[in-house]
Amino acid sequence: MTPIDKIIKELCPDGVDYYCLGDIGKFYGGLTGKSKDDFKDGNAKFITYKNVYSNPALDINPVETVKILPNENQRTLEYGDIIFTGSSETPDECGFSSVVTHIPTENLYLNSFCFIYRLNDKNFLLPDFSKHLFRSGNLRYQIGKTASGVTRFNVSKDKMAKVKIPVPPIPVQEEIVRILDSFTELTAELTAELTARKKQYEYYRNRLLTSYRNIPMMELGDVCNVIAGGTPSKRNNHFWDGGTIKWLGSAVCQNCKGIDNVTDYITEQGLNSSSAKLMRKGTTLIALVGATIGKVAFLPFEAAINQNIAGIYPKDTTVLVPSYVYYACTTLYPKFIALTQGSKLAMANISFVRRLKIPVPPLETQNKIVQVLDNFDSICSDLKIGLPAEIEARTKQYEYYRDKLLSFKEKS
């Protein structure tokens, strides 16, 4: 019998109590009444949507700031707060949680596209337990059902209040945290090493793409077709049921030369009756909104895209190699981030993308660059080899034990 089995047998042999969120805590919104100018040269720390989405334990030392006036009535984050993303382009990505696991040393203000859940009794759940619990399979399933929408999905706080969570005794929570943190710590070490490799890769990529003299810089709109897609009406089942055409949302853009997941499938009727656009194999995709803004992907197959993606393909492949366009576009990420500084919700448009410039060297040079960078990309991104494969295996191992450890019998 393992230590966790012994503790559970001793402290909760008949199961644990389950509670609806609305019975043990309250929901609060983020910042209100702010304009874009308030996010320029701010005097207080600002928690972005991306910070919440990307971190089970909130990063409480962000670089983003917001302007807060003296005596301004705005809610600040507290130790133990559980923060949720309030909206996304897919229901599966709504309600992602991040927990304040350390006591803030200064005021932290939350963006208006996320919301706070605060326990009535902060001793009820350990913050480090919450960071695992609210991203577990069972909770993600429940939270996913609270979102509704058409082209964008929003979480219903009334439905969130009915989500049920297990609350085991504190010693059980502590032991689960110890076990699960051991998994995440190892994964974090591997991820840090991979991040270092990616920075090295980005350095050499940028050198390769900028070290040639007298190379013309061309606007994407001049040398490529740059278009956005759309979303068939969710109210028309004929656009979706039995669909065979791959349809992608911006979440597929993860700075990888390839795509692992398809967002959904639409029918031929759905494609022809909407602004969704069918992109050919070899198209570069750039996310235009949300946590993935500015990130790219490279289509390994034909697929339709929605309105939150720019599809980019050379007008003349004797002038531009499609794979070269992908790598050139990976260097544009800082321009998207600069564009969205001070925005409540990161967003770009097609006109902005068309005006971005990339170097256009001779075709032979493009092919050499692609060959070198393809090798680098495989080392940093291929889930079948090296560090990416090990991180993927560790992540799956963590998720398996997390969901197993957090599946409690409900006390009758």
C-alpha cells in the first residue's frame, strides 16, 4: 500500500465530500473602465489572458503593466485565488485555470477577459492542490460544458457555480501535491533545457534570415496571397454533421512546422456557404488573436481556416519557397506582440499582416536556409525524438497520475 493509499484509508475511507463552486466561493471580474492608453507605461502589474492560459501556477512577476489612479476602485488578486479564462474560439479552451500559489508582494490586476474564483474559506483548498485539480480531466470536462457561443465561446458563471469538486482532507491534498509536483518539476527541467535549445535555434534562424547583404525586403501582401477564413454557422447542422473537410482555429498555431490536431470538420456545403477558406498544403498560418497571436504553423495537408488565422502562400513559387515563407514568418512574432501592447485582448488583422516585410533572397539561398532550419526544427519540435519526445512522455505520465489521484469516491 502506497503512502497516499494509507492516508486516504485512514482519513476518508468512505470517500470525500464534493461541493458546488457556488456554495464555497464567489466569482469576481477583472479590470473595468480601462482604455488602451491605460496599458502604456503603467504603474502596476497586469495579468494577461496568456499568463492565465499558459500557467497552472500564475506568474506573479509579469512584465505587463497597467495605469492605476490613486484611490481607484479595482479588485486585486490574492493568495489562493483561482483565475479562469472567460472566453475562447473553441469551448475546449474556455475556463483554463491558473492559481495564485505565492503571496503577492504588490498589487496584481487582472485583464477583463478572465475572472476570479475566491473561496469563502481559503484554508479549504491548498493553492498548490488547486493548480492540479482545476486542470484535471474531470474538471476540464465539467468546465467545458459551461461555455457556449458561435464564433467565440464564453463561460457562464451561473453554470460554473454548479461545477462540483472533491475536497479531501488537507493531509491528502498535501500528499497529492508532493507526488504531482515531483512529476512537474522534472518536466520543468526538461522544458527549460528545450527552451534554451529553442533560443539557440531562434538565434541561428534569425542570423540565417538576416545575414545576407543587399537582399530586398518585400511586404507579404506583395509576394503572397494573405487571406483570413471564417466559421460556418453552428446553427446549421448541414455545415458540420458528417463533415470531412479539416477546419482549423488559431490554437493550432504553435510555432511548429506541422499541425498535430484538427479543430473540427466541416462539410462542402459549410465551406461554400461561409467565409471559411480552403488552404492548400504548404500554406503558412499565423494566429491573429488570443494567447497564440503571432505564432505560426505550416500546413502539411489541405484544410479550411477560421477568421482568427491568416493563411499565407506565395503568389509565385519560382520566387518564394513555401517552407521559406514559414520560417521567415516565425521572425515576425515580436511585431505582433508590439502591436498588442496595451490591448485588453491581443488582436491583429489581415491588413497588418499584409504590410509586414520579409527578406526575399534568391531561390537557391531559400532552399539552403530551409534545409538547415528543417534539421534544427526536428531537434526542437519532433515529438518522436530527443527532448520533445521525453517531455511528451513525462506530460502524459503526469496527466495519467493526476487524473487517477484526483478521482475520489463521493461520500454518500
